[in-house]
Amino acid sequence: MGGTLLELVAGDTPVEVDWFVLTSTPERAEETRASAEAFLGAGAGRVRVNTFRDGFLPFQAVEVKEAFEALKAEVSPDVIFTHSRDDSHQDHRFVAELTWNTWRNHAVLEYEIPKYDGDLGPLNAYVEVSEEHVRAKWDLLREHYPSQASRQWFSEDTFRGLMRLRGIEANTSSGFAEGFRARKLRLDFGAASSATGHALELAAANGSR
């Protein structure tokens, strides 16, 4: 979702981001902090790095849950980006489950991760990414995550190809997008009663239900 971060920061509305990392090593923590500043700009984000053991999050459930509860007491974001509950990686899946368990009245968007498990699937929410930010995303990833350079998936064509596919699905003008899964949305139509409100109803033969 690096492209989405770049689009948010480039928008007209000021953005504050809390970057919450659960598993890390000293090397990865340094990479995370440097990349957060590069993606968000100085002062636009707060990075919190925990040191839980990679691959063992479900077996450290109490401690991880306590970390989530502590974070909940400090922040109430407009939107939360997290892993997918259908992610095959046990750590990712556990983080998604705790996200939904901890923040019940917030907009949650689950991002996708290309990897060996092949668990990519259909999505229902998209953010258009400009060509400029498609290029910038890879440049920043390559610069700030040298620890991942040997990974098979860590290449420009992986990230660009996935964003191109999602751009086709979303029919974006740039041809690129990042996709998310929105499992639950609460809609507020309070403003729809104004004179400029406009709604279109499409019904099958039996009419509205």
C-alpha cells in the first residue's frame, strides 16, 4: 500500500499516520523508520516498533493483545490499513483478527501481499495510484529495504504488475491502483437530503426490497 500512502500525503488534506510494527530486528526497525519518513515526509508519521518474535505471533497472543489495547487507548484513526483475514501467513492473519477485534467502529481496509502462498483474491475497494507514485513506490522500497533484495518477489515488475492489474479492475485513468478488501462499511446519508443530493436506484423485476 505504499502507493496509497504517497497519494494520501500528496492530497489536500493533512495526514497523520501511526505506523505500528509488531515483529522486528534492529536492522528491520531501522529500515522501517527510514522508509516511513521517506514515504510520509518528516513529521507526518509516528513509528512504533515492537520486537515480538517473527512467525510466532499467535503463540504470544496475550502480549500482542495487550500491545493492541495500549495502542487503542492512544489513537482513534479515520481509517485503518491492516493485513487480510484471509492471509495465509499466520502472523498476518492474527494481526487482522486483532485489528477487527480491537477497533469495532472504524473503517478498516485490508491490503494484499504477493507471496509464495498465492492467496491474492478478488477485492472491492481501490485507490488510484498515479504513474509518478508507481515509480516512486518502487524507488523507495528498493532504497530503504535492502534486507529484502534477495527475495524472489522483491522486484519492480511484481509491484508494478499488481498495481496495473488492480488499475484495470478499478478502471482508473492512470491505469494503476492498489486494492483492498472492505469487509464492513457504515454509510452516512445525512447529507443526501440536501437540494444537491442525487441517488439512483436500480431494481430487478420484483422492485425494491
